[in-house]
Amino acid sequence: MTRSCTAVLLGLVLVGCSGREATSPASDASATEPVGGPSAGTPARDDDRAGQPRIVFLGDSLTAGYGLDLADAVPSRIQRRLETEGYAYQVVNAGVSGDTSAGGRSRLEWALDAEGGRPEVLVVELGANDGLRGLPVSQLRENLEAIITTARGRGIDVILTGMEAPPNYGAAYTQEFRQVYRDLAEAHDVVFVPFYLEGVAGIPSLNIQDGIHPNADGTRIIEETIWRALEPVLEKQDR
């Protein structure tokens, strides 16, 4: 997929990243509840994971799992992948549908301090709603940088996932928006995933009926994208 095509498709993708969360099974769950349980909307805390190091996913509807059974949300898939691969970590889904980078920043301390101890890894998936609303790129940069520096200041490894802005605000805005993620990843030396929805955005068979949010097949692809970034971080910690 070309970059220009990706940007056009994101004009549709971003529409669904705000609002309508009341109809989402996953968004009814607690934003800081460990995930991976077998039933939709009932992510009961698994006592077997008590005391395990935590991985927190801080994001919007793309993290929360809008329109999906909770088990199909990306954080839930990562929890199962960890167990399959023999890693003892507890994943926390701190995704809230409709959240902007400012909303994620306002929830950060709560997400990091939730019961279970200090996280080892923070996966940041924010910005889609900033782009949808045409919010100033300077605000996106400031909020993401605050999230990164706060987490890094606590000794938490950060994985930053990139997002695209819709094309209707002009090429300059789109390019500046995209560059924020790259600049922050380089400046703070964090693990970087250039595009959270790579291989999924704009493909009808990989999205739910709204054509916007990933379906179960789509989140399988995102799982692979995130896993490629996450596993080296875990291997470094486990050495």
C-alpha cells in the first residue's frame, strides 16, 4: 500500500475512533482490567498472573477493541501470545474509545498506578482522534512526549505506535502529524511501530461492518505487528 493510499484510507479509519463506544462489548470493561479471559466483557482478574510484571496498553478504541469480543482485542491476543511463547506477564487493556492524546495523558498516572505494581512495558496507541478532529500537531507532540517521559522516568520501556491523519486537513498537516511519531521515537530512543493499522486499514475483510475498526482477523494481523516490536523488549528484560 502506498503512503498516499494509506492516508486516504485513514480518512475513513479515523471516523470511528471517537464516540459510539456504548455499543462496543469491549468498551464496557474496566479500562485498567487485565485481559485474556475467555468471555466477552468479563475480563476477570486471573490469580495465576498476580505478581507478574505488567504490560499496559494505553490507547483509544483500536486498543479497547471496539465492536469485538474482549478476547479478540489486541491486548487480549498479546496476553495469549505471551503465554504460548512462555513469557510470564500480565497485560492490562487501558484503552478508552474516543480518547485523544490528551485523554490518554490525563489517564496515564492512573493506568500506571493501577493495582498490580509498576508496569515493565507501556504500549502507546494514541493520536487517531487528534487527527480526526484536526487538533494542533503541537498538542499531539506535547502529550505523547509527556507520556513517554513519564513512563521512561519510572524505568518503563515504551513502545510507540504511529498513526496517520486524514487527508482533508491538507498535505502539510498530514506530513507533520506523521513526523511527530518518528521524531519522538528517535529523540527518546523508544521502540517504534510506524503504523498501528499496517496491513489492515481500508481492507473490508479485515474490519467490522462499519469498515473502520479491525475485526478478529484484523486484530490477528495487528497482534503480529505489535509482537514483532514487543518480543525483543521482553527478551532484553529476561536476560
